[in-house]
Amino acid sequence: MNRRTPLAMSTTALLCLAVSLSSSDSLAQQKSLKDQLVGTWTLVSSDQVRPDGSKLKQFGANPKGINVFDANGRFFLMIASSRFLVIASADNTKIVSYDPSKTNSEEIDSLTVEPMAYYGTYTVNEAERVAILHLEASTFPNQVGTDQKRTITTLTANELKYSSPAAMSGVQVHQVWKRAK
């Protein structure tokens, strides 16, 4: 008969407890995608990638932008560039086309040039690595009330990369952000 002493049983029990606590601590230390996203980010690059693979630096070589995600599920984004400015209507009426080159003459008369900015709430689908932005306000009125998906391709402590479909069919926007210091 193989009998264990009380000391051996206690040692085994303590060892099992230590291993289980150690693995639960490491799981608790892993932050969720949403927790990693929280903070202030500055724009490094924004490229429109066409179906043929060609790229357009959407906001020029040195874009300026800020993207803020708070822990309560709210976000704000603003991008200013000397190369590209979004056209929006001064009175926030809807523009018939997402493509500014396809607006009608009455719309053109009411357009003003503004930097691109929008804010609202966001949710994160951890399994699909997608942030869904729910736009409450935007410098482009057609975006108000819409949801926009950002597929997170890379997220480290200091860098965020995501992609999203552009307004033009088949075009993807790839953006790189660095954590603000």
C-alpha cells in the first residue's frame, strides 16, 4: 500500500495552489483589446490602397491627427492636412454623394472647407479584432449616425495599425498611429 504522509500531501496541495494562482495572475495581466486601445494616439501615416495595390498618401507625407479612445467607450478623431481637406456643408445638410466631385450645384454653393473630425462612442469585438465607431457628429454630414469598422491589424503599447474600407469601392484605408507621450 502506498501511503502519503500529511506533509507530502500538504506540499502537493500547496504546489498545485501556487501553480493555479500563477496562471490566473498571468491571465489577469493580459489586457483586453479595448483596454490596450484606450489612450491618445497621433497619426503617423494614412494610405488609401487601391485594388491594384497602388497607394495614395491620403493626408500627405506628414499628416497631423489625433485619435482618442477613453475607457468609458467614447472616442474623438481629428485630422488636419495641407494636402487634403474634407468638404462639408456649412448648415450640416446631407450631401447627395459621398464623392465630393459628384455633388450638385446647390450643394457646391453651400460647401465650406473644414478639417476632418468626428466623435461618438465605440465598441470592440475582441474575437474579430474590430473597433466599431458609432459617429454622433462629423464634419462630413453623411457620416452622422453611421457605424464605421476599423480592423485592428497591429496593436502594441506604442503603435496602433488599422484598416477600413474607403468610400470608394474596393479601396482600403490603412492608418498607423503612435501613442502620444
